[in-house]
Amino acid sequence: MPELPEVETALRGVSPYLDGFTIEKITVRQPKLRWAVSPELVELKNVKILALGRRAKYLIIHTEKGYIVGHLGMSGSVRIVPHDSPIDKHDHLDIVINNGKLLRYNDPRRFGAWLWTEDLDEFHLFLKLGPEPLSDEFNAEYLFKKSRKKTTALKTFLMDNAVVVGVGNIYANESLFLCGLHPLKSAGNLTRKQCGLIVDTIKTVLTKAIEQGGTTLKDFLQPDGRPGYFAQELLVYSNKDKPCPKCGTKIESLVIGQRNSYFCPHCQKKK
């Protein structure tokens, strides 16, 4: 599924075509997504867009009347197309802009969401979210304090949105490999030094992925149709039985928290 770098890439791709323009209307072809599309969206007519942003893996369109919150789900994508573009059977929602373009949401699995709120601070999906991974709030001391007395597997801990948002499966695998930490290590056993290493590595990995346009997976394309390129540099994710790029040992995998995890048994010894 699209992770934080892919969502950030999507945000940067669509922003020039939306920011400062006016939403003429929103067309909903399939209201039954992960949650029902908010009925307020189809009522928006001639509403100016004030800004665009992102919280975790959610796209936020700030209008003069409130906020449109979008989530791409497992297989969703957004792209900018002309008003008269042909419609695919999986094109579930169009945000029609007054510049001849529209933002089109496509989602074969229909596991995304398009919701409305007038107050982001009270938006129910944001209330328990941790800090953004690229923010100053996510630092070594914060992670150390958050990890105390936690018996959770380290990889599961880092993927908990209440701890830090947006560190999805791909980037958790890659970051732990670069840190030399086993994904099953107990989060409560982290040292301050290890917490600092984790924080710095996550920031570096996510920043690099964003710069390269997100990771190419079968379901994700950037808004202009170009794939992301970070997948070319993945070190362990989905590389089971391939040689470790550091030591040559075969990469192993196991399931942690119902997600596939990849690691080098030599470089990431459980300790």
C-alpha cells in the first residue's frame, strides 16, 4: 500500500493544480469505500482551496468551509486529468477544479476514504496519532521515554501510529536493517543511543524515499503517471533468500504483527 513517502509524493504532485483554485463540484461514483464518503462533499460547490497538507498517510485539502481528508487505502491513487478524461470503472471520485483539471481518485480495492471535517483538531482519526517522523518532536529522548516497559516487538512498536506516524512496513524493515537491530527485539530494551540511531535512520530513509518519488509498488503511481524509484534501492524488503548487501548472508523473513518482515540474521542479531 502507499506509505508516507508515496502519499507525500502524491501531495506534492497534485498541489500545483489545486492550491488557490476553486472546487466547482465533487462527483462521487462509489460512496462505499472503507468508510462511506462524507455526504458533505457532494454539497461543496464553488469553494476555494486555501492550502493542502498531509497528516500521517492522510491527504488534507483545506477549503474555506472546512477540510477534505483523503486516504489512499491499500490500492488507491490520485492523479490530475482534464475534465473530459475517460472514466475507468475504478474511478470513484472526482474533485472538479475551475482550471480545466480535476483530481481523480482510483481505487480497485475500495479501501481508501474521503471524509469531511470542519475542525482538524477534533477529527476522530487524528486524535491518537503520534508525531510526524520528520518533525523535531520525533527525537531520541521522545522515543526512549515512549519505549519504556514496552514488551512489543521493535518493528511493531515503530509501526504503531500512536508512537510515530507513517513508518510503514517497507521503511520499518529498511530502517531496522540499517540500524543493525532485529525486528523482534523488545522495544523496552532499547538504549538511548539506539533510540537516537533509529530516529536518525528513519528520517534519512523517509527523506530519501520522498526525494526519489516514493517506492514503486504495483498499485502506486505518482499523479503524473511516473513511478517512484526508491524500490530500486531497497536493501532487505521483499529480498528473502537474496544475499545481504552488507555481509552476504541470506536475507530471512518472518511474520510479525501479520506483516512480512525481512532481516539479515547475521547483521541483525536478536539481543
